[in-house]
Amino acid sequence: MAEEERGHVEAHHHDHHHEVAPENRDVEETGHYELMATAIRELLVEKGVVTPEQIREQLEFMDSRGPALGAEIVAKAWTDPAFRERLLDDGTAAVGELGIPMAGTELVVVENTPDTHNMIVCTLCSCYPRTILGLPPDWYKSKSYRSRAVIEPRAVLEEFGTTVADDVTVRVHDSNADMRYLVLPMQPEGTESWDAERLAGIVTRDCMVGVALPDASG
């Protein structure tokens, strides 16, 4: 049986959607963080660090982000071997080629293979590649996911309907304030002749977090 790599972080300088069960979502915790964010935002405005206009512009920018951007990146990697190599070597620079900024953070792209399955978590808060995937879902921010993804990743994956073979290593990557991770899923068999647009259509947000697999059966 393959060993699970818990809390694994690469050393770089330093749709059909399954939800986690309702009891794992920690709604009260989410509300607490929203209140904290509002208080900090109001304090920054009061101190003159930022203006309401700057906040509005940032919110509008984030609202324009979504999983479709990440799906386009994955599809391009599947259809363009040279881009795939650049993406795995330096994710920040590679997505920059597509006009996608990382807003001061480093993007590390981890590739699923027949021997390794990757999944992403942020154990401290909810660090997430928002400029690529948009806002994180509630389950990603929940205390349950943040703790259990590291301790029992296979059980968490099964709750999303994803079963990983016993001989496949599960690696859990812990995001932080300076580094974001994106999973490059394996391209499903039988899709080799598909164009990038069609391929992007089977890449969901959950695939790029590593809790689901692309489904080409539909």
C-alpha cells in the first residue's frame, strides 16, 4: 500500500460536484472570519491605508475570476507539451504568459500521475489561488477539511466520490501566504483528439484542488 504524504509541501524557497457533508462545513467559523475581514477592511479605510474605491476595484477583479481560467490553463497544458513543461517548472511565469497575475504570490503546479495523486489544503486559514479559481468554496475554508485533509486524505477524497487506488501515493500540499498550489490532473483516456475548449469543459474547480477527477463520460 502506498504511503500517504501528510502535510507535504514542495520546497520552493522556503459540472458534477460533490460537497463535504453538511456537518463538516463549520458555518459559524466562516461567519467569524467574515466579521474579522469586515472589521479589518473598515480599520484600513479609517487609517487611510486603502480607499473604498481601491477595495471596490479589487472586489470587482476577484468577481471576474473563476474556475474557467484554471480549466483553460489545464487544457492548454494537456494540448501544448512545451507550455506544460513551463507550467510545472515555474507556474507563476507560465500563467503570466496568459495574462493571469498571481498578485504577489508564487504558483506551484503539481501533476497527478499514475503513481501519485495530489490534493491541496491550507491548514492555517484558506490560502487559495483566487486569481485562477475565484473564491474558495465553504468546505475548503472549514476547520474539518483543513484538519482532516492532512490526517486522513483518502477518507476525505471518498466523501467527494474520489477513490484512489491503494498503490497510488496521496500527497497533500499545504498552501501559505506566499505560495499557492494548483493540481494538474491526468488527461482522461479517449480525449486525446479533443481540442482545448472541449477539454476545458471537463476540468472542474474540484479537479484543480485535487478532490475530484475529470469526467469525460458525459
